[in-house]
Amino acid sequence: MVRVWRGRAEGKYQAFEVPRHASQTVLDVVTHIQRVLDSTLAYRFACRVGMCGSCAMTVNGVARWTCRTHVDKVVKNDQMEIAPLRNLPVIRDLVTDMSEFFDKWAKAKGQFSGPLTKKEDFQKVKPDSPGRVAVDAGIECIGCAVCYSSCDVVSWNPEYLGPAALNRAWTLVKDERDSRKIERLRAVAGDAGCHSCHTHMSCTEHCPKQISPTAGIAGLKREIAFAVLGGEL
Amino acid sequence: MNFRTQTFLWVAQRASAAVLALCVTVHLATMVYAIRGGLSAAEILSRTKGSVGWLMFYTVFVLAVTVHAPIGLRSVVTEWFGWRGAARDVFLLGLAMLLAAMGMRAVFGVFL
């Protein structure tokens, strides 16, 4: 039996009986409900192969990418509870409004900004340089908001930029081609930024891409501390 | 409060935590060692009165607490009770001064 959240912030769980199949994913279950049992169910997905970051939901209390989560892995006593992501406003059923999540990427200056024009040659970056190694560790984020949904600091402090935005800022701070480092460090410092992180590591624990935003946030804390104490910031 | 001050607070809390780790270790180890043969106020005072070493040690200890505790409480009152803004920071500054005053009173109480 699958219990699925229906409604917005106020609502209730609705129970469905869904047949089990081999290699069935949680997204398969939700799709079966919508296509066969109740066409009014709202949910979001796109690629179905773990690339787009659209289908994250709370499954049995844990935020997960549903297209790559097998039912076998999460089902308990043939029961499953599926809810929208935490820490984001619910539009309807399993669909959350992710505007705030992506607005915070912009607030964290998550856009690359290089000094070169298209008339100049590519800037060469050595793959084994320390900066590039740090970037590689965090660059595969798909923007699914599982980390944001799992973060207690976000739920306590709505201004907090959150793990994904800070991880993005970190990958740009360590990108030697980027030219807005100081501006970016200023944007992610302080109470709404990296200094509010308590290093609970829920983001790192639940990230489906095995990224450690916690490590990036710790890096930002160090960079900012040295920049402030050195008078650069 | 701007991001620079917030960053300074973060650095100050980490630095004071490092000092406290050392101070608490020395404090506990000394206590365990000192009470082997029983504990009396007179015995403690005989060691601390006029001891510039202990005066300096506990002064550092108290000042580290004064820095560390209010910054930690700032996060607690913000996250648990939603208290933000200047009034919160003024309250915590007052708390820091109270901790410093009470702590230093105790330090001088066993030194003088």
C-alpha cells in the first residue's frame, strides 16, 4: 500500500494499492497511480534517469530522487509513504514551488563570470590542479533540492541560502577562470550564508550524487575568514 | 550587523572553542589531581591566593567563556525562538558582560 500526500500545506495522505514489479522505482509507483488510479495526482518528473533533478520527493520520511530509488530499497512491510519535499512551499500534492531554492542560487552569485571574450582562446585549466579537483568534487549537482529539503538549518532559518547554492558558490570560488570571487564570498558570508551551517551533514548524507556540500561550505568558511582577516573582504 | 562582523563572530567562536578545549582539560585534570586527599575550601585557597599563574589561567578561561557562550546562544535564540535583530544582539552583549563580571569576580575572589 502506498500513502500519497494530497493537497497543499494543509492536506492528507491518500492510500493506493499499487502492484509490485521487479526493478520498480518510486517514480514508477507514482506514475502508475497518476496514469491508472487517479489522474488528478500532481507530481513532477522529466528525464527519468537521474539527470534533471525534477522528481525528488520525500519517501518514508527521507528526501530522495524517485527515478533512481528502487522500491525494494525503501519499502517497509509493503508500505510506502510519499510526500512533497520539505522546506519548500507545496503547490499541489507532490509538486513544490522551487523558485525560492533557485533564487537563492542567484543570491549566492551562482553564475559563472569570466574575464575572457569569445574572441580569445580557451583558458586552460589543469585537471589535476588543486582548484579543479575541488571543483570536480562538487560540480555534478543536478539541482534536485534533496539537500535543501534535508537541511535543518533551512527549516530554522528561512533566509539561509542552503547547501546547493553554497556548493555552487564554492565550485565557482575554486574555479580559476572566474573573476567574481570577492563579490561571491561577500554574498555567501554571515548569518544567511555559510556561517549558519552547523555541519550536521544531512545534505552530504542524502545527496543522490554523493556530493558533500558540507565540505564546500567548510571551504567557504575558511576562504571568507582569511579574506576578512586579511582585509580583502 | 554586517557580514564582516558576523564573520568575526564566527572566527571568535572557533578560536574561543580552541582555548576552551585546552582550559577545560587543564581545569578537569587539576581538579581530579587536587582532590585526591579530600577537598576543602582552605586547601583550594592556599593554592590560588596570590598565584599569578592561576589568576592568568582562569582569566583566560573566563574571557573565552565570555566570547564563546553568547555567540552560541545567538544561534540558539535565532533558530529555536526566531529572535532576530538588534535587540537580540544587545541582550547577548549584556549577557557577555554579565558573564565577564561574574566570572572575574570569582577569579579575583580566590586570588585576593
